[in-house]
Amino acid sequence: MAVVMSAAIALAEGDVTKEKFKPFYTREEAPHLENVIPAPPTLVDPLFFNDWAQFQWGLSVRDSERGKQAVEDAHINATYFMKRYSEATDIELTPETHPELFRLFSRLHLTEQQAGASAKLYFQRVRPYQQYKEPSAVPDHENPTDFTSYPSGHTHASWLVGLTLVTLEPEHTEQIMKIAYELGQSRVIVGFHYQSDVDMGRIAGSITFARVMAEPEFQKQYEKAKKEYEKVRKEHEKAKKEFGRKKR
């Protein structure tokens, strides 16, 4: 979907991307997801066959346009989320046009890191590129001692951000969550996660979304982002109408 440039005014002063953020709650305050999700399938578990099959699928599409997109999707920060989800909202989302949304996404990303930490530490699952001795599509991200494959943090964060964005832009729910889904599958394609890591990452994202909604700090930042988003949306629609009239 083509992105229509927003008519919003950029930040008058300062650079929001240089700000320091903190999560909405700490690792100690976060639900221990290892007490919720099942253990990942072992190599002799019949469920592991699906992980293997999806790994093979990922290898088969790495040289395609989908594979190139998967490499791009390895970026994980608020700026990239804004760029990627712009495709779904029909508005250009940037730190300059949506500073409060940038702050919200940044803090959600940090919260995901706290929320998923105990489960990653508990399960200590090796990553596919480590298991199969097959280089990933993002070799600069590889670490031979990083056994934190389960659940997928990228998927956890992208699903969490997607769900939050849907509450601001419900008319584009399908488009937003399709991208959220694709962001998770990209982790399978690049060989950094098994399919079961990604599946549980989505569940983790849903849990974190429900949990963070109860945080007063989240509610405060969310309302700022919502007010900003609604203002930009109105300006955007007004600009579209004016453009349409000029074309007649």
C-alpha cells in the first residue's frame, strides 16, 4: 500500500530519538512467561518436525524479495517499527511527525525486553543457525553463546507494537496485524528463530499488551500518543481532500 505523506508539523525543537527511555515495568515486575508458555519442542518431539520444515522453507526463500524483506526486518527499534507499519496506516509515521508515538513504541520495546527475559533465561534454547551449523541471513547478529531463541523477542515486540497501533488505527487492523505477522515470520526466514519461537513470541506479545495496559505510566503515554495520532490523522485527511479538489 502506498504511503501518503503526512501533513503533520515536525518537532519544533529537540530530537526525540536522542532521548533516554525506560520500560513501563521492570523484569522483576513482569509476568514470568516460563510459567505460562510450554517448553519448546525437543529434537525428538514430533512438534519439532514443523520447526525443521519451516526452517527449510526459510532457506528456500532467502534469495527472494521476501528474503530481502526479512533481512530488513532484523532491525528492531521504534524508528523501524514506524517505517514498517506506515505501509499499513496510509500515513507516514516518523519520530519527527509522531514524537509521542515514538516514545510509546520505544518504551514498549524496552518493556518487551523485560517481559521476555526470564523465559529466555529459563529455556536457554539454541538458535537454528547454531543447531544446524547453517549461517543465518544476518551474520553480523550471530553470537555462538547466545542461547535465547525461545520465545522470539523480535516477534514479541512487533506483535505488542502492532496490537497497540490497532487501538489507534482500528480501520486498518488487518493490514497492521498482517505486518506484525510478517515481522515474526522474517525471523524464521533469516534462521534466527524456530517457528515455535515465533508462535510463542506472539502469545508473549499478547500477554505483555494486556499486562502493560494496567500501568499508569503506559496509560499516560498512550493518551499523549493517541491525541497526537488523531490530530495528525485529521490533518492528513484534510490535506487529501484539498489535494482532491485541486485535481478536479
